[in-house]
Amino acid sequence: MATRRGLTIALACGWLASWAGMAGLAAGGGDDGPEEPVARGAWLYQWKCLGCHGDYGRDRFGREYDGGKELAEAIEGGGCKVSWARRHGGPMGAREIDALVAYVNKWEEGGGPPLLPPLPPPPSEAVEDPARPAKVARERAEAPQAGVGEATLSAELRQLVESNQVAHGGWLYTRNCYRCHLTYGQGRMGKGLTADSVQRVISEGKTTTQMRPFSQMLGGELKNSEIKAITTYVTTWEKAGEDLAIAAQLMTPPALDENDFKPLRLTRFKPIGGDTSFGGKLYRLRCAGCHGSDGEGYLGPALRVAKSTLRPDLLSKAIVKNGVAGTLMKGWASSSGGKFSPKEIDDVVAFVVEWQQSPQP
């Protein structure tokens, strides 16, 4: 009995010491942050993730992954614009990534924010974090000025925006997309596209067009959660096939300056400069089964034909990288689950473009 009591007291003291140490770190604001995994993950999320994803409750990206292993792989470099793992050149070790996963899983298990001690502020060097693209700090003045901010909405409309993903997306669409696309029913630019394709175009833009990236990771002004909301609005509109019942005040287009409609100068892109010899080997290994060993076409279309476009290399790269919705052509980029690295995509494109420049008679 005495031994059991002594063990109980020792365990209790050890738990209290551990909690006191974590709270001390939290209060002291040390650069290493809290030791307890969930608290440490919350601290890292505020430092590393908040700028793009916003409060976790708005984005909840953890629901997209089947278990902690998949989520860890996504954070490391498979599902984010930044590769966070040190082995991929990022700033985080396995301990930090495990802590982020622990925080996300704890949030999802409880269906809300976990109870946490006071968290220390991020290290002073956080503002110089090399993983954050410099363009994230672009002045809002460079972005389309499309109406009022969320802070000026009435309490009722703010609650609607915060609680309804479709209404939030419609409001963001009207503020950010109306300038070029007008009301969604007039443009229908998401017609026939998957949700992933719509989200990718909004995030990354579209080369050779005036559609620039809107993701904060690429210099735009929208967080991931906001891009997902617009995507939800677009795909919901397409499912319904008609205008959605959203408060008129949220969908009222802003007053536009005529200067907003002046053509934008298109970005100039260098020609794709891949290794055609290695590209040919990759083609025979991965592509010939669908497009034919000599590009003559089989399950997929013929490739050894001239393309009536100003930049066949950019068109081919977009197709190889992202695939074609509604067809057997999947995206081959490793960043979205494909087999090709960025260099290998350039190599295959260079090989195919060389074919296109000397098409079969």
C-alpha cells in the first residue's frame, strides 16, 4: 500500500512538474515554444500557418487527409505550396511536424479548439521566416479594390459570412472576381471543372492570361480558406444551375473604377528548356501507352501534330502538369500526386514540343 501511494504521489508530482515547465515556457516566450505536443503544434500553427490558412476552424484542412501519417506527409511537402520538412529544404524537423499533426488531430477529435495554456509569442526572427514568400507582403493597393471589408459588415451579415461557406464564397467572389468575370451567371468560368481545378486556378492563376494567382503563398491576397469558400460557391452554383439565395447586400457589386478595366500586360515566360533526350525516355516509359510510341495517338490524342497556339510549350506544360478534367489524362506533377518532378515535366514538354515542330505529314 505504501509503495502504491508513493508511486501515485511521484506520478502526480511528475505531471505537475511537466505542466509547470510547459506553462513556464509559455510565459517566458522562449524561442523553442511549449514542449507538450498539442500546445507546441498550436504555437507553430500561429507562427507558420495562420497567414495562409487563417484560424484553423475556418479552413480545417485536416479533414482532407486519412490519418496523421497522410497529414504529416502533406505538411512535409506533398500538399502545401511550401515544403516544411528539413529534408526537403524547409525549416521544420520531425518533432515540429508531429506537433502540428497532434494539434490538428486534437482539434478534429473534439470538434473545436483544444484547451491550451497561454502560448508564447513567436520568435523575433519569425517575420524573416524564409519559407514565407516575399510577395505575401504586397500592398493591398495593388489588389483589385472591390468593395468593403468584412469589418464593415453588419453583425447579422458578418455572422452569415462566418457560418455559411457558400455565402462567404459568394461575397468573396463579388469582391475579388466581379471585376473581370461579372456575376457568376454571366461568366460561368467554372462550368465543367472539378472543385480541385477551380481551386487551383484561383490559387495559382492561369498562364498567358490576365488571371493572376490569388493565393497569399504566391503573392495574392486570399487565404486558403477564402479560396476554398469561393470554390464552394462556384461548384454549388454549377450544381444548382442558377443563382443562389444569398443576401443581396453580400452580392451587390462594388463601384468600379474604369481604370480597372484597362488591359493588363501579360507576363513574358521563357521558353521551356528541358532535356529532350531524357524527355524521350520518360515519354516512352510513362506516356507511350496512351499516346503511342511515335505520338500517333491511341487511348489519348495524337501529339505529333502542330498546335495552333502562340505558346505550344506552355499549353503542353499545363496539360502534363495538371491533366485534363473529364478525360483519362491525369496531372503528372509530383506536387499533386503525379510521377514527374518539375524538371522531368520540362524534359517531357521539350520532347513533345520538338515533335510538334516537325509534325508527321
